[in-house]
Amino acid sequence: MATDAAKNKSSDDPVLQWVTFRLDGETYGINVMQVQEVLRYSEIAPVPGAPSYVLGIINLRGNVVTVIDTRHRFNLSSGDITDNTRIVIIETDRHVIGILVDSVAEVVYLRQSEIEMAPNVGNEESAKFIQGVCHKNNELLILIDLNKLLTSEEWSELEDV
Amino acid sequence: MSKEHDSGDSIRPPDDSLTSYFDDLLGGEDLLAQSFSTLQERPMPVAASSGGARVISLPTKKTAEDKPKKNTLRAEPAPKTLKPISTFAEPAALQTLEQKRQLEKLLQSARAQLLVDAAITTQVSTEAKPAFVNDPNEIQDWVIEIPVIEAPPIAEISDALDEQPAQVAQFQIDGLEWLDNGRPQWAQSRFDVLLFKVSGLTLAVPLISLGQIQPLTDELTPLFGQADWFMGLQPTPAGKIRTVNTAKFVMPERYDPSFVETAKYVMSINGVPWGLAVDSVNQPITLMPEDVKWRSDRGKRPWLAGTVKEHMCALLDIPRIGQMLIEADKNFLPA
């Protein structure tokens, strides 16, 4: 009986794993299921004519991967490349891209019920990238919806890069 | 503390110098109103009789977006030399009874289409020609193209219209109403206010609308993509307070960026997850309604209830601010 109750509870309130990373002093989380791997910073080859949010491309074991300037995408000020800088390879729908972050922190477990809706005030399009917020380990995590990071038109643009 | 009061509900003579002081201090912009003004107006088709012609005007996306305030959707007065070229032009004199009956039938079908347009609120995009003109003397010699929409049965239209109030039903916090005597509901008799400072300006809020006062800490987390008056989320034992940069909000023209460093507390608003960042909190005082110079026209800064000469402070209409904040939040879901 107790096991059944625990099962029901877990199905009602699933536990999700989030990879957290730092960007401009704040901590963000992305769904671990969408993270393929985390790379140390390597030289990114710029692509002439690419959209402003594209840093360039990298060669990942023979595959070309486009790297997004996450700070630019989130309307944050630009930052320096350090030893902690990482490229997180993520998969959304059928696309694989890299996002440049200041550092990768850890994997945290969050119950669905712990995630709260974030406000959306103002007219910036980037606000829609925020899936929710959660208070964990004495800090506020900003959870990112990677599926909204780029529009379908922007995905098409990336394919042309 | 209030000292001497006029008898009854007598209104004090306007204190122009005090009003202009606060007008100057608080500036002319209303950032919050601007940030969600685009959500306020939704164009609806309008029919109007003008002169000898009956004109139905449909909004285009262009006109609705270009001038949301001044170009509210209305038919312009008919110029004297207007040529009746609209498909809905009504001839001045009717030849026969049969023609009159046919015309009446045509008008009824036009009204049905109009109801359908209002019910389904579909954005109709027409040619780039403006639907309205600024100059009433300008001749509108272009043909209005009415999209053909099959009218659903009247019962369906009626159902759709009945559903509309449910769609626009909004969350309302307590204490919003202003009564006929020109005062808010919460100031009908003696009331307590808390004085606080924001970038050197003294502000007052009615205690009845306050939630709690929490210190601002390093945990205050800004969110990207938000309006500039949004400071961030402050985790507290009572939940995450969505913190407003009060200095930016009330006096954008005189905003001092150092406020982000000097702000020490957040005062939460009762009933909503929002709070105002403040530099310091002073003592509460008791006011009589007569102590306040209530604002009669609150169209420009609806969050400003009035001014208190005795304490040289502006009195905030906190319930109104709370309502504006939740209306500005596109993610807000009423409980």
C-alpha cells in the first residue's frame, strides 16, 4: 500500500533532472534529457553572414555544430572567455546546437511542484525562454525552455549557416 | 499625525505648488502603463451612419498598431464632397417599396456579418490602404472590401457573445474602487499609512494594503527579458516576491541607478506576489481623508492617489498598483 501511494505521488509530481550553468552571475537550468555533452571551450570559427546570436561553428568529431551566443540571446552583457567557460551541446527536436555558458555547475533534482511560474512583464521576446523558477540550495534557479530558444524561422536560418 | 481638519467632507483649495512639485518630481512617463498598453485595446469593426451613406469600416492590422490611442476605431465624419462608392452606400431616395424591402434585407445581412466579426475577433488583413484618415476633409474614394464570412446560426452567435465576458474576466484585488466623493474605498475614514523613502522622495502607502516588509538580499535574482522597472525575484520565507524598482517606476526621468545598491527592503503588496523596493521605512502615521489632496484626474498616473502636504509626501494607491502589476504580467493565471 505504501509503495502504491509513493508511486502515485511520483507520477503526479515527477522528479526532473536539470543541468545548471552560470551566466552573468545567475544560475540557469536546462533539462538534462536535452543535454548531449559538455565541452571545454575550443576555438569557434565565425561564419560570415550568420545571425547576430550565432558565435560560429565547431567541429565535433566530424560534425559541424553551430554555437549560440547565450548572453546575446538572453539580452545580457557580453562576458569574457575563462577557464570555466563551457559549450553545452544540446538537442532540441531534431536539431543539435551548442550554447556558450560561463560555467557548468551541477545536476539538480527538482519536483514538478517545486517549479513556479515566472512573471513576464515587458515586451521582450526573450522572456518566453523562461520556463519557470525554483529555489534550491539557497539560490534561485531560472529554468530555460530550450524548445523556445529559437523560432522555426531561426532554425531554418541556422541550417543555412 | 494629522492635526487640524476641516469639518465634514469639505475639499481644500488646490495647492498648485504642491501638485507641480510632485508632477515635476514624478515625471510624465508612466512606465507600467506603457509596458502593457498594447494589451489594452483590441480593434472591433464599427458601423456608423454618415450623411447619406452607411459605411462599415474594418480595422486593418496596420492602423490598429500604428496609433493605438488616437486612432480608436470610429467612422470619420463624412466630408461634404464624399462620393457614395461603398458597397453599403444607401441611396437618398427609394424608388419602390420592393427596392426598400431589398435594401432592408441587405442591411440585415450586413449587420449579421458585423456580429460574426465581433464574435470571432478574427484579424482581417486587407490591402495596405488605411482604414481611417486623420483629415476629416480628405475624400475617401476607395472601396472597402468586406471579407465574405458565412454567418453561423443566430444561436451560435449568441453563444459566442455570451462567452466573451468569461474570456475577459479579470482578477481584481480588493480596495480598487474610488467612490463618488473622490476618494478610494480605503480612505473613507481615518486610515493609517506607512512612510518610506525612495531615492530621497518620501512616499506613503496605506497600511491596509501592505503585506510584509522583507530585507533585500543577495538572493534577489533578476530575470532577463523583463521590463526595466522589474528588479527581480526576492526569495523570502513567505515566497518569492516580484520586486519592483520603485524609483524607476515613480520617477523615471530622475532615476538614479544607484537605487539598486541603496534599496534595502521590499514591501509586499497584500494579495499579490509583488512588492516595492524601498531605501528605508519610517514610522506609520494616521491620516484623515481631508489631510490628502486627492487627485481628480488619475488617467496619467493611476497609481498616485494624492499628496499629503503636512508630510510632503505622495500617497500611493497600492491596490491600483497591485492591479496594474498583475495585469502587466502576461503569465498571470488567476487562481
